[in-house]
Amino acid sequence: MRVTNVGYNHYHDADFFISRPNGSGDYLMLLIKTPAIFTINGVEHRADANSAVLYNKGTPQFYKADGAQFGNDWFHFLPDNEEDERFITALDIPFDKVLELDSVAELSVFVNMMCYESYSENLFKSDSVDLLAKLFFIKLSEKMHMSVSEDFGTWHKKLSMLRTKIYNMPSNDWNIDGIAHELTASRSSFQHMYKKIFGTTPMNDVIASRIERAKYLLSSTDYTVTHIAQMCGYSSDTHFMRQFKNKTGMTPSEFRAERNNEKR
């Protein structure tokens, strides 16, 4: 990795504007510290502070301040070989896109160090800048994918607790709108994440929990089928019997008789 130019904590006035219709002749990494506007593929994108943009070689570069000033860190670079190109590709950092981050402070430290090394008299400064640039991209990739990972982890924890509650309390009036409201999530995002994590829908789990509870009660009690239906959250014993047979291949009475025969 060869860093050809680097700048740390540069601030410009409100009229700052970059216009490079043919790109800069190399790759450009920007850390955005103030609101800015980027035009990428003819479309304007507003970048908040704590954003990043990785320009591919040859991509036109148009960006400007969106407020009183424009602040950023930046460095231009060229891969030295195919290995460097594979390194960038493997980190899954998209080119020519505004990347929203929680903070650029940690990444800015690496640019600061690269800047110091570039203008130093250190014997191995080029090697140091190369390693710092690679570490920068590793940390950028981690920050990008950590937010996704953390979001998934948060969903997994919340939905695992919900699923346990469903199986422990099958008689509850479970419905998608009520659960989504309790989780402060939209119907679609809740159902999507539930299916992604558990491989089934929430209502399929509700049905499975009720059938499992019904099988236990049919095997271990003398309660009537109507009473068991109520205990498992069904307002209609007809609906319960239809669903039970659909899932087990037997009516509740047939299931009870078979289990009673097994006990003899």
C-alpha cells in the first residue's frame, strides 16, 4: 500500500468545493467531520459528521460543505500489488458510497499518525505509513460491520427472551401488532429478524407452543378438550381441534386415547 498524500484535521470555509470530473488519479479515503454534500453517480448524498467515503480510482469526485465549514481527514493511496487489492476487497468496504459511522475519532488517530510519519525523517517511515493505512482499513471495516453485528446481537437477545416467554406462556393473546409494539419495532422488521434468527415465524412458534402444552395436558390430566383449548389460548375448541389435528395427525381425543394405551 503506497500512500501518496495525506492530510489531518483540515478545515475549510463554507464555500469549499471539490470538483474532479476524472477523479484524482488514485484512490481517496475521506473521514468527514462536518456535514457535507457528495454527488456520486449524479445523485446528491448528504453526509453527516462522522461519515466516511472511499473513492475508487477514476470515480468523479464532487463534494462540498453543508454548513459554515468543511472538516475532514484524507489520504490518497495506490495499491502496490494484487495482494493489496485483495486486502481491500476482503474487508468489504464499499467504494463510492457515504458510510455512516458512530464516530471517526479512532480512525482519525491513524490518519494523524500517518501524517506525522509522512513528514518525519524516520528511517522506515514509508513502511510505517503502509502499515498504518492497512490498520486504518481494518478498523474501518470493523466499525462498519460491528454496528450490524451489535444490532443483530441486540435483536437475538430480545427475541430469545420473547421466544422463551411464548413457550412458557402459550395461553397469552399473542399477536404480531402487540409483540411489535412491545419491542418498539415495526411489524416487518420484527417478523424479518425473528425468521432470520430462528428459521420460523413468530406465529408458528405460538402455535407450536400451544400444541406442545396441549399434548402435555392431554397426557397428564383429565381436563375436557374444551378446557384444555382455553388453557392453551384458544377461544374456540373447534379451532383448537382443527389445528391440533393439522400438526399431529390426530384429534385431541385420539391423541389422549393413544397415550393412555401406552401407559397400560
